[in-house]
Amino acid sequence: MEMCNLEKRGKLFILTFTGEDEHRMNPARIDAIRSALNQIRSDSTSLSGSVLITTAHGKFFSNGYDLAWAGSSPDKIRLMSSKLRELVADLISFPLPTVAAITGHACAAGLIFAFCHDYIVMRKDRGFLYMSETDIGLKIPAWFIAVISCKIGDAKVRRDVVLKAKKLTAEQALESGIIDAAFDTAAETAEGAVELGEKLVKNGWNGQVYGENRTQLYREILDKLGVDETTDDVNNVAIATSKM
């Protein structure tokens, strides 16, 4: 089953999660995303001045880790965590600007994935940003917190997202400076992402330099990626799975 599709439109690379499922982050989906990113990296003639846009079909942008796939297996949980951390490292070092077009819910690990893009646009009529861990009884890894701290500047909003599991609408996220733009519908959100991408393309930035500068900007996140805390809470993962 195809999990994502990569389209090249001039200087824009558009990566779309396909299908109407929840686009949960399991090893197969993460491998598909990383394969697409590697395909873009190999297109050396197009990197400078190009932009990546990531979006999704259906109700969800991504509903987080695939806890049902992992079950209570420490090996599966460890593999899922390892692969997501590798994907995050890929995005932070990626040699072009990145835009997440959130046209549905972005939750937990799915929200962390969205946060690892440089710019975020979001639809107003459906979907929210949600760190569900407190609600379902899971500890949030230190590297998740590093991403959240880099992307949510308001300490009160950051507290509410992490400790209250507050669901943020597009309007709330825009007001808090978490996203860059909000649009009325999914179609307008996709169009807005393309318009933003085309504006970024006009800068003609050197991709290698851009990626290196982003790496320095988010060094705090990269420094946390080497520690895997996911398996500390295996029993709670099983409990969380039962709440899904």
C-alpha cells in the first residue's frame, strides 16, 4: 500500500500522505517518508532554491505513533522511536526550506513531525494540534519537549499543550505564533502552502547553507535525539493502546 506520494512541481517538492487513514507513524510510513526525502536530496540540480511542502489526504495530518502496531513489545516501541528520531534529524538537516500544510488533526508524534518543518499553515474548519500523552497516560520524551520548546514560545501555551493536553485550533495556534497562516478549507490551505513555497523559492537560497544554519538553530533538539526514553514506559503504552 502506498503511504505517501512525492510530486515535483517546478521548484516545489510536494510530499503527500495518501489514503484516508490516520497516517500514524510506524516504521513502514517513516521509511516511506525518508525514502522520499532521500529522493529529493539526490536531485542535486534542483536543491538550491527549492522548497518541500508536506501535506496529507483525509481527516488526519498524522495521529501520532502507531501504538496498535507496537502493542506492548519493547522492540517494536524502540524501533518506532529510533526511526522517528532519524526522520527528525533528516528534516533538521534537510537542504531546503520546509512547509507543513496541516489539513487535519496533528497529534503527538504527528505534531512533533509537523513542528520539524520551518513553516506551518493550517485549516480553520477542521483539525487541531494536540499532544495527547497526558490524556492517555504516556511520558513525553525529552526530545519531544525540546521540539515543543523550540516551536512554542509562549510559556503558558507550552504548559497547557504539554500538561493539560490542550487541543489548539488553527486560530489559537496562529494567535500564539505557532503557525504562520490559517485558511478556511483544506483546498485553501494547500493553495496557501504552495503560495508560501513559491515566495520562498524566489529567495534562491543555497540549500546546503540553509540546512547547516537550521542545524545550528535547532542544535538543542539534535543533542536530545541520542537518548531513547520510549521504552521506559512499556506498560503504559499497552494501557494507552487500550484507550485508542
